[in-house]
Amino acid sequence: MANNTEAYKQQVGSAAADLVEEGMVIGLGTGTTAAFLVRALAERLRNGLHIVGAVPTSRETAQLAASLGIPLVSLETHPELDLAIDGADEIDHQLNLIKGGGGALLREKVVASAARHFVVISDSSKLVSRLGMSFALPVEVVPFALSPVRRHLEALGASVQPRMRDGRIFVTDNQNNILDCLFAGGITDPPGLQTQIRAIVGVVEHGLFLHMTQQALVAGPNGLITLP
């Protein structure tokens, strides 16, 4: 199954790279699926495609893209993007997402919001009937407020754990921390939960991407499908 999953990710990465047109400014996501997109886009550039540049959503993506010869630009010089492409940790039937498994949710949401068109790519295992059934919702928090924010999230019914890496609390590219929140039975009211989380002082951003996605490319045993 793991090998199949890698093949599905490569398939959607290549299909998404084909959406990039001459002269575009694009946003490049973060994560294992997005890495296949970056490699496929680099191949298209080697074959003659020209783009103005790409805005990466993380240092990790920036390093990979630069190493493959993809020109990088910033939102300071290009505040509006033609297209942003990124992976997701969960996708529901309305194309709402949970993102942030790679720890780049803040920059990912900024880039997606700056794009005229936002496309999500994934393998079929990420399709769910309800968000949060199996994947924790990441909430990015300023370190000073970690404990009070955790208490507020627990009061909303979440089981909350600070994200760790190599035995230390994880630090995002923006020098914040992440609290991973599991809700028993999943998230029954994503818009309501979004409002409640946004109201917590100390929260920087959360991993609910609601009504932001225009299209999803999903690969699985039944081939490549486009949603909606």
C-alpha cells in the first residue's frame, strides 16, 4: 500500500504541474505530495515552460524548489498569485480541508488566500466524510500563550497535545508552536469551531481550510479524479 500511495502522490503531482501555464506566478505547498509537484514542475521548466516565479510555503519547499532551478519570488513583490497548489491531510465532500501536518499551515493559508485559484492534490486515503475523524487539527500558537490556549481548546472538547519533534516542542518557520487537537467523533461544525478557535487570544492560525478550495485532484485505485 505504501508503494501505491507514493505512486498516487506522484500521479497527482504531475497532473497538478500540468495546470501551470506560461508566465504564471504560483504558490507551492509543503509536504510529501507537494514535493512531487515541485519535482514535476521543475521537469516542465527544463522542457521549456517559463514562469515568473513561485512562492514557497515553507523553508523546506523553498530549499527543494531552489535546488531544482525553480525561480522563487515573494508575496512582497507578488501579492496576488495566479495559482496555488498544495496537499491536504483530510478533504471532505465540500472540499473543506485539514492541513498543517507538515507544520506550515500559517504560510500555506496565506499563500492559498493570495491565489486566484487554489488546487488541492492528494491520494484517495485523504477523502473523509467528516473532518477530524482520524487526523488531529493543528492550531498554531505563540509560545507565550501555549498553556492558556491549550486549556481553552480542551474546553471546546479537544484532546490536545503539543507537537514534538526529536524530543523537543516543534517550532514553526514563524517561531510558533503547534497544538494538535483531536475531537471525539470528528468535527461536527467546522465553521462554528473555526469561529471559536479564532476567538482564543494567542492563537495565530488553525488548520481548517474552509471554502478556500476550487478544485481537488485525487489519485487512487480508481485512477485520477477531479473534484468537484
